[in-house]
Amino acid sequence: MFRVNRSYRAGPALLAGLVLAIAACGSELEGVAPSTTGDAEPDQTDDAEVAPPDADDAHDGQDDDADNDDAHGDAPGETDDGADTAPADSADIDDTAEPGDAELAPPGPCDGLTEGAACDDGDLCTLGDRCVEGQCLPTAPLVCDDDNVCTDDTCRAEVGCVHLSNLAFCDDGDPCTAGDRCTSGICRPGGETCDDGNPCTRDACAPSGACSNVPDDTLGCEDASACTAGDFCAGGVCVSGLGDGCAEDDPCVAVACGADGLTCELTMLDGETCDDGDACTTADTCQGGLCRAGAALKCPWDTECAAFRCDRELGCLLDTTYQEGKSCSDDDRCTLGEKCDGLGVCKPVEAAECDDDNPCTEDSCDASWGCEHSWVSGTCDDKSLCTTADVCEFGQCRGTAVSCDDGDACTTDSCDPLTGCQHLPLACDDANPCTSDSCEPAAGCRFTPRSGACDDGLACTVLEGCVAGVCVAGATTCDDADPCTVDVCDAEEGCLNVPLSPCPIGTLRIAAVGVNDDPAGVGQWVAVDNDSDATFELAGYALRGEGCGCEAPITRRAILGARATAHGLRASSPSPQPEQIAPGGPASADAFDFVFGAAGDGFFIDPSGDVIELIAPGGEVVDAFDVDLP
């Protein structure tokens, strides 16, 4: 049994509007282009919309290509016996896809679409795809030319346009550069066109590309000969200086001007003695044109507090002060804090303290072993008022614990080693305003319930009173009688009346309900109208059913625009097939705007009579819809 129930408050104008809206939705769905997100496979809800092929389609599919036989069992290269492609009698074709039927073809991009409708051939390099005789064909290729000579433009079906940088020659538009080359997709300038190679001229390039090379004797230069030094510019020409360009103050090399008069010739004086400038090395020699250090200089004896050290400028020096204040050891375990005194002697700062403050040991010190503590016997005093009859046992002063129990249950008994027994009053306060707290020496704390007024500590309650030892509120005072506010009580701030913005009361309403006889409510739906210019987020709202006595929260895709209608589908798993959806609403599961409830939560709209309420996030009833009795 299927039936569409419309609101008992709706007039003829509303019914006409709903018919037009449903018709408009139908026409819009018919022309919707397939998704271009690039998903490899349709989702579960899309599978539900694919209609089984008719008999003619089955014949057409068999006539397309003999190679299709291989997909149905003929091995490649076998002779086709015709069994796979023989025309079937229309009466023998079963349009219903049975579970496990492996030969059912997956849905194509034009299944369910009309001739000429927009589609997606899955190729990002084509444009204007349309359905032509059941096939999705492009009308034009995608143009990928980015008008950049420094990129190679191609198109890949799976990603679209691709622009790869190249290394081609190019023109950066600057007449003052030459040999421009592409790098990282950008035309970058080459060398300067006006450089005359003369270090004694100032080279410049005009915007027109005209060059100027003006002599400038203030510029520095280097002539073609390394044998000269102090070269200078004169009249735009580099003139050789009078200095010796080959001069070198190095004991390990000899440098002289070569026979060509242009280059310096270097001779390494390996094996010659030299000085590396470090007084802490000896027998330095030239090796590979460099002065290499010889053996390290050995200085005489040293001690913990006095030692020879080597100074890189002066050589070995006796130093008795550089260790001054440094810790050292005099090999005596009965001294502590030894330090070098600055005269080369290790001196102790103090004697070792061997007193362990234990009356049951005799303390002494041995230079080789350090402090020693020998056990003694006899009476002692552990300096604790919590023990008595103290004696030495195995080096420890032990006594018998004293008893501090005063026999009073209203005191806490303890013992402090310095002051002895302590008897502190027992705290019997249970912090409950509805009990009388007391203590009896024999039994301890007593908490007796009392009657009368009390304060529960909440700013939003009044007329509190004690009941069976509990402070019970008489009433709350936060209701401001405004349906467009959420009234709550905060323990610290008191009453809070939070405005609902925008206010759904009188604005959102349940316009229609689609019901069926499915006991789990599979395929049932509701339509919610927005009669205002505001936009509502329906997530957080809920539908409450009087018949089932339960609520179904609204979830997923819940934006409701101004003057619009949103359709919501009862959640189920799996999504309902088109034939399971109650009539009068969207034709498929993925055409709904939101989902309410959860599979198996018990929510069900009773088709024999029910009341469905739209509940705001604060718990306010926004609208109620009566499901008509049959």
C-alpha cells in the first residue's frame, strides 16, 4: 500500500505549487550531466538506477563484434561455433539480473539518458560530450595551447592539459640580450650583446638595442701578461704596469717570468728547511710547495699541579699557576676538596667528616680506606617520642612503639617523633545542607537527615527543600516563553536564553510525507519547506514520530535555501531501490537532499495514522504533520 499524505493545513495554492515543484525536479533530473569527478566506478546508489536492457538491446549487443565472444568463454584464436552470438528468441530473454550473474554488463555513461543528453566519456581531453545512439561521444577536443613557447603542451585523458617545460631557444623581448633560452617554463635572457671585451670601456645598451662603448681610464684592468703588476687603463687601452707580477715571498717555491713573457713559472723547493711559525714543532720542511710541520716539540716532566706547556710563539714554558684552583688528589681518603695551590702543591681544603650521627656506631678514618663505622651495643636514644626502651641492634637504634589510642572515635590519633601523641578532632562535615552533622565518642560521625529550606547552589532553581537528606529544587525559572530561544540553566551564570538565528518557528514546516508498509521504514521520506529568505542548516534538527515514540536526527547534505524545499530519506542499509521508495517524492536515493535516522534505530512512520514533529536543536517543536488515517 503506497500513499502520499499532504499537510491538512495546505490549501489549493500550496498543492498546485508542490505539483509544479515536483514536475520541475523531474525535468531537472532528466537533463543532469554525469559526474566529472573521475570516479572509476559508480557508487551503490547509482547501481540502483540502471534499468535492465530490453530484448532488442540484448540482440544489438551480440551483433557489435565477434571478438566479444572471447569475453564469454571462447579462447582467443578458437573457431567461433556461433553458440555465443546466435540470436535469442525474445521470449527466452530474462530481463531480471539474478544474484551472481557475472555476464551483466556494467552501466554505461548514457544508460538512462535521452538522445543528445549531456554525458561524460571519462576523457578529460574532450568537450561537449553527448549521448548519440547510446554512446557518449565528444563534440570537440580540449585545446591545451597555453601560448608559451617554453612549454610543450599535451593532453592526457586522465588528467587533462599538461604543460611541460622545455629548453628551447626563445626571445625575451630585450634587444640588449642574445642567446635567450627556456628554463623552468620561462624565457630567460642570455649574454649582453654590447660587451666589446675591453675592460677599459664602459659598455651600455639603449632600449632600441644600439650599443655604446665609452673609454674610461678610471677602470682597472689586467693585461695579457701575468709577469706584470699595476696594469692600468689609458685612452681606452690596458697598459702593462712596472711591477713584478711573479714576486712570491714563500721559502718553499721559486717564481719567475717564463720565456714567453706572459706567464709565471713556479718551482717547488721540496726538502728545503722552513719555519711553519709554530714554536711547538721542530724540523719543518717544504713538501709540495708548502711548509709542513715536523715532529712535536717534547717538553720536560709534569705533575697534577705543575707542568711544562708549549707556547706556539715561545716554545716550552714551566707553568705552576695554570692549574691553580684545579681539583687534584693527595691520595689521602681522610681529606676532602684538594686543589692546586698555584705553587705546584696539591693541598686539602678540609678533613673528611666521618660522624654518621648514629649512637650505635664508633666512627674513625683510615687514610687508605676512608671513614669506618664499627657497631656498638647498649642503650641509646633514637630521639623519637614515639618509641620507648631504645637499644642498639646491628648498628641501628631501635625502640618499642608507644600507643596513642585515646579510645575516642571523635579524634584522629597519630604520633609525631618530635611532639609525641596527637589527638586531633575528627571532621564530620559532609558538606550536605540537608543533614545535621555530629560525632559520638563511641560511634564516630553521625549524619542525620533534616527538613527545611536549603540551597542547591544553582542560580536557576527556587523553592529548594530538604527531602530524605537531599536538597531538591522546587522549580526552574529559565523559560522566557519565547519559542525562538533555547532556554538553559548554567550552574555559574544562571539562566541563558540563546536566540535561534534564524528562528525556525513559523518558517520551517513539514510539507509532505511519503509512507509505505515497510516495517523498518525503508523508502519513507519527508519534505520540509522554508517560507523565509533565510538559509537553514538542518543538521542538528530531528524528526519525532508519535507512533514509534522515537527521534531520528537529520544528517548529511542538510542545507535548506531561501523559499526552497528539501527532501529527506529514511536511512537504511543498503540504500533503497527506486521501487522501494514511497511515491510522490524523488525517484532515486541519491536525489534526496538529506538523510534522517540510522538503519535499525526503530524509527517508522505509521501509514495507518501518525504525527511527525520537526524538532529544533534546542528541543523546540518547529512543526507537526498529521499522517491521515485510511
